Amino acid sequence: MRKIIAAGAAITMGLALAACGGNTSQTPASSGGDTAASSQAPATSSTAKPYIAIVSKGFQHQFWQAVKSGAEQKAQELNVDMTFDGPADETQVEAQMTMLDNALAKNPSAIGFAALDSKAAEATLEKIKAANIPVIAFDSGVDSDIPVTTAATDNTAAAKEGAKHMCELIGNKGKVGVIVHDQVSKSGVDRRDGFLDGMKEYCPDVTVLEPQYGNGDQAKSADIAKSIMTANPDLTGIFGSNEGSAIGALKGIQEAGMSGKITLVGFDSGKAQTDAIRDGTMAGAITQDPVGMGEAVVDAAVKAINGETLPSFIDTGFYWYDKSNIDDPTIAAVLYD
């Protein structure tokens, strides 16, 4: 049986289901199939296609490569030019702000933006607004009223679903640690709060420890996990809020010799996570639909360029997956391993 959850709805079915790895990417894409080697905007002319500049949060997780793939596919389908850039990792706020400034300088028809730090982006976002360039927020979104829409997972509901499964897996008792990728992005805050709210609702007798922040870095998250286990010998579970947090927690559990003794629930579905779920070292996780998210960003950008009205939020959906349903066709379609 699997469960498929999208905005405001839960469809019963027994399910499976977040991020990417690599360096800064520059990818102009067009429906004509021309792909340049840099992220320079296409030359303008009276017949130029609309140009969409997308700035993501990073490239160190497979999630971002999947978002990029979806955006490229939709750009080709809709006959628009597109570039997709992001810092090497999700701690590089300054680098992302430089990329956003560079995107504005290219005078695009629209900008897609997933903010590492919404406050740091405020000044540039105001300039983009003054230039009448529509902004499509995605993933973590942007804590601002400037974006015309946000294409994202309902992270609060998704993390709450993770909490529900955690409660079931630990028998509604014990002590649970929480490792979050950050406390400044909307996705980090929403996943943290959604998980905490879910734990209160589904297993109020379980002690939930104060969330710790690992910046999505596997090594740092592993150290945090080991510290949590050392300080809490009665620990029964750990939740990792993204791929780096979850795999870091897994490494910490393994290094501490606690495999099979700590229930680990993650978020995302890169290869390391799907492998861990298949071999039973991770109990389960929430997966997003990153390809669908990338498609939604470009689709919304084109609609905004054409003056169409957009909803304030475009829910790209999420799924719970574990060893029992990881090979279900519905789940397999949204894993990004």
C-alpha cells in the first residue's frame, strides 16, 4: 500500500520517495537543442526567444541536477532559452547573491530563484521588481511578496508525514534527535517545524531533542549525530531534513556502531539514500518531485512572461517511501538516484 501526498490531499497507496552533487553549473537550454558551454544569456534580437535565468541553492546534491533536468526539458518543450546556475554548496550565500546579480544584469524575461537566505537577497529582489522582471520562487522559496508564485514541495506537510512514520516505527515511545540543513531557508524552517509539529501530534509522549543544524554537510551532520547519541544513550530515532543531513546521520550511526539500534528517517532520495533504504540501514524517507519542480518553474515563468495570472503556490508534491514500496512505479518515477 502506498501514500501519495500533494497540497492539501493524501491519497492512500503505500509509497516511497530529497538533492544533488557537483560544481557550479551553467546551462543554457533552448527548444532548438543548442547548448552553450557557459551561462551567458542568448544574444537578443527582435526575434529572440524569451530567456529565463534560474538560480538554485546549490549543486552538491543530486536533487538539484534533477531540478535542472526538468527545467531543461520544459524549456525545450516551450521553445524558450534558459540558464541554470547555483553555488557549489548550500552554505555559499555570497556566491548565490553574485549569481542573482549576474542574472539581473542579463536582463532576462523572467528569473527563477531558490533562496539560501531571503534577507540577503532583498536588495537584488527589489531591483528585479523595479525592472519589471517576474520572479518565480522554487524549492525553499523566497520570504518576500516579490515572487509571482512559488513552485515547491509543501515542506511542512511533507516533514509532518515523516514524523508520522517515525512515530509508527519507534512504537510511539523513546527519544528522537533532529538534524536540519539550515535555519534560514524556508525549506529548512518548514521541514523542522513540520516534523516537530508532527511528533507532537502523532506521539506526544516521545521526547524530541532540540534541533541541530549541519548545513546539509554530511561530515558535519555525522558529527552531530554522534554527539546526540553520546549525550542520549536512550535515543531511539533521528530525522535528517535533507539528503546531506540524512546521509550524514547514517554515517554517524554506522561509525558509532549503532546500526540497527537507531531508527533513521530522511528527506530526499539520492542514490546513497535509496541504497540505505534498500539495505535497511535507513527506515524510510520523504521524496520530492524535483524534475516536476524544474518543469513547473519554467512553465510558470512562461505564463508570467505572457501576462497570465498564477496561483500564489504551485504544489509539486511529495511521497513517503521505504523498502516495501521503493520499486513501485509511482515512486520510482520521482527518485533522483
